Amino acid sequence: MNILPNYINGKWQNSTATEHLEVINPATAELLAKVPLSLASEVNQAAEVAAKAFISWRRTPATERVQYLFILKYLLEEYLEDIARTITLECGKTLTESRVEMRRAIENVEIACGIPMMMQGTNLEDIAGGIDEKMIRQPLGVCAAICPFSFPGMIAFWFLPYALACGNTYIIKPSEKVPLTMQKIFQLLQQTGLPKGVVNLVNGSKETVDAIVEHPQIQAISFVGSSPVAKYIYSWGAANGKRMQCQGGAKNPIVVLPDADMARTTRIAADSAFGLAGQSCLNASVAITVGKAKETFTQAIAEAANKRIVGNGLDDKVQTGAVIDAGSKTRIEGLIEKGVSSGAKLLVDGRNPLISGYEQGYFIRPTILQDVDPLSEIANTEILGPVLSLMHVNNIDEAISLVNNSQFGNMACLFTASGAAARKFRYEAETGNIGINIAASPIAFFPFSGCKKSFFGDLHGQGNQAVEFFTQTKVVVEQWTVSS
Ligand code: NAD
């Protein structure tokens, strides 16, 4: 079985690591590849070539830098189906979900192509007689992204296109669970003709990440993953003087008011809770019904959960694919059991389903726990599986209190026909992304927001905030006297 190579200084090269991990198709438990746990020396090599490449890349005009991104956009379009298939193979999500993921990746490339406008500074003449002042933006140097398993293609694109367009050079460390998609994407990056050293791929896990966070030549790090690791990397990177943006985990609530369009709400809630096998940071994980919404919503969501088609994501009919690995399946099933022992009622039990033809796969059918105690472990832990906890309150104020009691702040949704209730929720709910009658998923020219333990840092990925993150401002005050 091939061990996946790294891509450093414009060349594919085998890692010198002696330790490897297996990359497994979660739908079949089939071995797909082996990924090396690259050493600190390989991170060092990538950082050194990226620092060297930065010298001329930063001097390449922005209008020229974006030409590589235009080429990348067309290559990503051409190979979208192939990349989506790879995402499904290694991550387990459905093909439709993989295609949508790559569509969002491409959108970010498109937005970053506007860098000649987005990177402009400001200028004011005559701040005092004959004195001019301007603010310019300059790239930082070598930057790096550390990515999670849940979106093997998209997450790197919240950062990479902006970093390159702004004139930085880059290193990507994909999740060791899903490294195949980045192999395909780097083949396309290679085809764009980007100068050597501008983009680099280093596979690995903790030791590789630690080497990135410690490396003196790496100026800025974008991390996406679980909250404990996000916090640890944020603190350590910041202590090392780096600019940091670290997205963490989530526990997203949806609130259903009695006046909501129940059929539409149920369809969106089911997709949000059970799509992507519940493994996205934007999945709904808790549904809070208010007043009379309880009865209708509970019955409707249970029916939707029972009807959902679970199986291999490559099958077009499938709506919920496998969870990422055997350890994750065991962990999720353990949390469901804990929910039951803490007093919740198992309304729909999706544990250990038999998926014909895929008996070895890591599947969990949609699961619903009812009457979940807001103080219980299941109510406060990120489950990262197709499990929805139902809670009930008497009014919107109580619902907003439950939303705001969470340690996480990634996303919250409200379903209602009332504009006043919608405004109150948007105004008072303490999460970085809000959905009103829709599940929120910010497109590329808005920041991918998040707060509390869902985000450590100041500037988020995507759009203008990415441009701010990947540039250093410099203020220049000038006075020229005309010699007579
Ligand atoms: P993870 O934290 O286990 O791993 C993320 C990355 O960190 C990987 O590249 C991994 O190699 C590395 N890593 C893991 N443990 C480490 C350690 N101890 N020291 C140094 N590096 C380490 O996360 P995951 O399981 O791959 O991804 C799922 C998590 O990501 C969930 O919590 C999900 O909510 C979160 N996520 C958040 C967002 C967001 O925007 N907030 C988006 C996607 C995923």
C-alpha cells in the first residue's frame, strides 16, 4: 500500500517518517492508503522553502498573483466530480454533500481573485498642510493551515486563496484521517504553475502540528478542529508571537416557535441534524420547542428521522453517510447511552443499524433523545454524530437563555412566522452565525463566524476578515518639500 507523499518546494516527496496511519473508507472499512506522520524536520524544510519563495512572491503584482487563482478555479471546476468522489470515499459523506463542499471551496477562490480591490489601503492627503498619510497592507510571510476531518476539501479554502492572493506563502497540514483529497488538490495547484515553495503540503498529526506551532519562520496559523485543541494551539501559537485564528467545536441549537411552518422546519431540521452524519460544525444538535410546537415538531422530526436513508455516500439515494471511524461510532453510541442514563427518552434509536452490503461500515442511523436535561452531559458535549436532543420551554426568553447557556457559540437557528421574534433572537442569541427559518452557512464573502469556545482569535476565515488576517497594516506619513 502506497504511503502518501508530501508536496514541498514544487515537488512530491516521500516523508522520512517511520510512523504511518491507515486511511480507511468509513462506509466499507476498506484500507485506502497510508499517511506518514511527518517529522519536525519536514515542517522545517517546508517553512524554509516557503520563506525563500516569499521573497519574490510578495513582489509579484497582485494582478499577476490572482492569475494562478483563476487557473485554479477552472481546474477545480474541471475535477470537481473526481475530488467530490474522493471526499466521499475517505470521509463517508454523500456525494451531494461533497459536491456542495467543493462548490464553497471554489467560491472562496473566486472571491480571493478580487484581491487587487480587497487589499487596497486608505489614503488622506493634507492631514496637515503638505503632509499626506496612508495605510497600506503587506503580506505576513509564511502562513499555515491545520485542518479537521469533517471537510477534507473546503476548510483549507477559507484561508489558502486569500493568503496567496495577499502575497503570503503557505503550508497545509490536512487531517490525518482524510489526507487523500488534498493530494488531488495539490496536483491541481501544481498544474497552475505556481512558483515552487509558494504552496506546500505536509501530512501528519500531533507532532507535525506542534512543529508548525513552534516554527519561528511561520508567522500566522489558521486552525479548525475541536475546541480543546483549538484553545491549546491558539494559546501556544500566540505565546510564540504568531497571528492566530482557531475555530473550535460546536453544539448548535434550533428553536421552534408554535407559529413556524412545521413541514418546512422539519425538513430543514432533519437535514441540519442528520446530514453530513451530524459531523459538521454547523449541524443542529439540540432542538428547543416552545409551547405548542412540542407535539407537532416531535412527531414530525421522529418520522423524518425514521425515513432517512442511511448508507454508502456514493449511492445517490443515500441522505446520511457513515461517521468517520470506528472510534467515533463507539464514542457517539456511548454518549447516547449516557443520555438515556441521565433520564432522556430514546425517541428514535439509531445505534448499530444493519446496512445491507456495508456490514463493516461505521454507521449510525438518525437518533433522537427527548426531554433532555439541559444540565446533563449529553446536552453540553459536542456529539459529532447524527443525534438530536429535544428540549422544551414555555417562551422565547427561556429558549434564548438555553441557547446562551452553552459553552459554544457557532450557530443558532429560529423557526417562526414572527418578525418581532426573529429580531429578538438575532439580537440576543450569543452565537457567531444565526439562521432565521434556514440553517445558517455563510457564503464565501462573509466571515465564517463563531464565538465563545467555538472560536479563539479575532479575525475569522473567508472574505474581508481573511484579507485582514493575512496582511499587516503599515501607516506611512509623508511630507515632500519642493526645492526651489
Ligand atoms: P481535531 O481537533 O481532532 O483535529 C484537528 C486537527 O488538529 C487535525 O489536523 C489533527 O491532526 C490536529 N490535532 C489533533 N489533536 C491534536 C493535538 N493534541 N495537538 C496538536 N494537533 C492536534 O478535530 P477533528 O476531529 O479532525 O475535527 C472535528 C472538529 O472540528 C469538531 O469539533 C468540529 O466541530 C470542528 N470543526 C469546527 C469548524 C468551525 O468552523 N468551528 C469547522 C469544521 C470542524
